[in-house]
Amino acid sequence: MQLRFRTQAGFTLIEVLIAAAIVAMGMGLILQLFSSAASRQQQAARYSQLILAEKQIYQHISNLDIVAIKRGQGELEGFKYQWQAQANGNAYPLMDEGFVIKTLQLYDIQVVLNSAAVASRNLSWQQLISTWKD
């Protein structure tokens, strides 16, 4: 009697299950990477809006007469802010032929920026202001 060996013409159930598990793990990792990337992209967009708002608020306050106003508040693109300016030290006179024509004063400006999307932020800078003497 002669023995015949059967040649295998496919995959066993175990091989198919192992391959499916490996593919499922790979897909899970890829989905996790995409969701993480999307979350970081949204966060980057929020911070980009915040930086743009900070720049516009800085320009707006820098163009105000902070010597007369000293404090204020406003809203810009969903960001609410309050600001105040305080004189820092003494005013320095600028003289021409013995007469004071202008004074220079350094001001500290503080801004508190609030938004629902981003935690409260504090901004501050110093600005040198010259005023004409009456």
C-alpha cells in the first residue's frame, strides 16, 4: 500500500486569525495616530488665533492715549480682555533752550486675556510715552 501526502492548498484557521489580529492592531495604531494628529492640529489652530488676537490687542492698546485713559476692556474675535497702564517711576523732561517742551514717561501695561477655548493669559510690556508740555 502506498501512502499519499496531501498538499496544503490554503491557510489554516489559526494563521488567518493571527493575520487578522496583526492587521487589527496595526489599524488601531494608525487610527490613534490620526486622532492624536487631529487633536494637535486643533490645538495649534487655537493657539494661532490666540497669538493673532494678542498681536491685534497690543497694536490697539499701543495706539490709545494711555496717559489719559489708563485702563479699559474690549473683545476681539471671541477673546475678552482687560488692560491697565501705570506710570513707572518719574517723568523725564525734554528741554529746548531751557524750557521743558516734552516729558518722557515709562508705562507698565498689563493685559488679562480670557477665552472659553484657552486658559486665561497675562500679557505685559513697557511703553515709553512722550507728552507735550502745556
